[in-house]
Amino acid sequence: MDSPLDTVAVRVLGSLIEKEITTPNNYPLTLNALTAACNQTSNRDPVLELDETTVSRSIDDLARSSLIREVHRSDTRARRYRHQLAETLKLHQAEMAALCVLMLRGAQTAGEIRARTARMFEFVDLAHVEITLEALMALPTPLVTRLPRRPGQNEVRYAHLLSGEPQPETTSVVLPEPPGPDRVDALEQEVASLRSELAELRAQFEAFRRSFE
């Protein structure tokens, strides 16, 4: 590939790969069907809301990179599109399945990849997944990378490199909100009440002590 792919291009390609395997009777996809596949709320992370104009523009860009081509079917006049990722990058079915779920659902562990590729390819075990990922990392232009472990994380996670190096993951810290004016007033009143009670207790104690003098 000449340059990194943007989020829309990754989603378009990932959706075409998925539908080629899971719904072969409807493949290649029309622009409408491809847009719907890109905007699915299931098996997608993040969930996107793309319009047909945006998807069509991405198709044109991907076609110039030989990653998508238009297909004409005799049973319909609608334009249809298929990906050429396997041919262009010379990938096997196992590699395509693993790459596809990384494109559609972001960084994942080997176990998550195995579970989520069940409809596209049946990996024998986790070792089979890891060997496939190693093959994708060992290509002249690597397509997958192993992410650094996050604090408290036991399993290694993997991400695709079609959009370039993944951005470092950050853990957001949620700070407590400062108390508002109403809360401050209530706290001040509570402190004043406690001080008053404490003064009264001291006075009672002094009176009690004097009674024994």
C-alpha cells in the first residue's frame, strides 16, 4: 500500500472481507449494502455512522490503490464492489480472518481473535492464531503489531498496521468534581453545627467536673 488507510477505508475493506466470507450469496456488495455493513452496531468497534457519499469516496481511493474493484453481475444493473486485499497482499484465509476482526473491532487478544473469527475461519487452537499473527508481523511490510502490556494486563493484545502505528493507549483518570456552592454551604453549616455541639459538651463537662470540687 502506498500510504496508511484512514478509519473509513479500514472499515470499508473490513466489511467487504467479512461479507465475502459470511454472506457469499450477496457478495460483491452494492454501495447501499456496503454502507449498511460499515454502520453495523454489532461486531464493530467503534460504531460508525457513514453516509453513502463518504463510502463512495473511500471506494474510489481504494480502487486507485488496487484494493477494491467494481464488479458487474448479469442479474443486476447495480454497481457492486469487491476487495482485492488477499490478491494484492498475498494473504491466506487464516490471515485474512485475523486481519479482518482487527480491522472491524480494534486491538484484541489471541483468544478474542479466535472467538470472533469463528464464522470466517476455524482456528485449531490459540497457538494457530498466534502463528498466523506472527506471519502477519513477519511480512516485508508488517500488517500486525504486538501492543505493549498495560498495567495489570496479563494477555498480549494485537492491532493492525493498515493505518500506521497505533497511537499509545492512555488510561483516563476520573478526578472527583469539586463541590459546588450548595455543597460548600451545606458543609460549612455542618461544621458550624459540630462546633456548637462540641462547645456545649465542653461546657457540660466543666460543670460536671466543678460539682466534685
